[in-house]
Amino acid sequence: QQPVQSPQAVILREGEDAVINCSSSKALYSVHWYRQKHGEAPVFLMILLKGGEQKGHEKISASFNEKKQQSSLYLTASQLSYSGTYFCGTENSGNTPLVFGKGTRLSVIA
Amino acid sequence: DAGITQSPRHKVTETGTPVTLRCHQTENHRYMYWYRQDPGHGLRLIHYSYGVKDTDKGEVSDGYSVSRSKTEDFLLTLESATSSQTSVYFCATLGGAYEQYFGPGTRLTVT
């Protein structure tokens, strides 16, 4: 079942913060986050396993709320280089392929 | 960078012709995947492989077949290309920390 991402698109000025959400109608085993710049391949950001852990990558961090079956990606003090489309991929149980959301397009402007 | 190459990078073909896309990796990763990416749909899994000659279907497998005779190569075949298969195709492998590494993609146009 494809996870639902929100918002679909967001425009930020440099230095602003953003939150991207990823929700599933089924229990989640893990959530993966990827970023894809225009014309390029997706690049792995981080993985979160069930247990409510939070992880960080530069000024990008994420949380995983197992009870709510959702994950949130936090981008703080955004930079121009953060522009791209962010995808979450979810696993409902271990050893199953990821199912990706439709993506959130993030544009950071000067 | 997991040393993933895809060939060809661009292809234009006619409806009804068979097409084979190749994915080659140098990291000896066990799992390999084929995705297609279309506007408004994100990344959708076509087929995946969990070892040599071990493959399974993804959510959009109709009209596609795969083969994996060596660890490093994963082939995707469109048996009879249709215009609905015009897309960007990405191959990916699974690293040791469960991260996926994606190839550069193949842009396929079926006319």
C-alpha cells in the first residue's frame, strides 16, 4: 500500500524550516527517506526502524511514530542545495520491498 | 556511489518491439531492483531479485520480465513495448545498511 506524503509541494526561502510527512494505513516496520534532484537518481538520506527513533543527517532529521504509522522529515535552516523531490519508502514487515510515496517537491529560493 | 551503471541511457523504440535494459553493479550486492518513474506516481517497483536466478514481481510487473544469471547483472525486458511503458527506468541495489543505491536511469520512449 503506497504511503501518502504531504505536502505535495512546498516553496521555502533560504533559512526557513520545513516538515514533510509520510503516512501509512498499515503498521510500519521501517521508513526510508530519499532525495532526488532534477534529472538525477534518488539518493538515500536515512532509515528509521520502528521504535520511535529520530535520526539526523546534516540539518535534516526525521522521526518515526509507530502508533500513528507515520514519519516526518525535518529540514531546518534550508539551503539552496536542499531543493529536490523527497520520497519516503515504507516497509510493512521485514524483508519486503519498499513502497515509495509519490514524493514532495521542495524548492528553496534565495 | 555503488558502482551501478545502466545501459542504454536513452532509447527510442516503436510499439510492439522487444526492448532489454541492462543494469550492472560492481559491489556484489545480493538484492537488485527495477523501478519505473512517471510524473505523479513516484517510484514504482517492477521486479526485484534476491539472488542469481531468484526474482519476484513488484506492483507493476505486467508486460515486463527480468533475468539475473550473474550477481552483477540484472536485465529488464519489455516483451512487446507499448506507449504506456514510456518512462524513466531506474535500477537499484541494496547495501549492507539497508540503503538503496540507484543507477543513473534509462529514459525510454515508445512511439
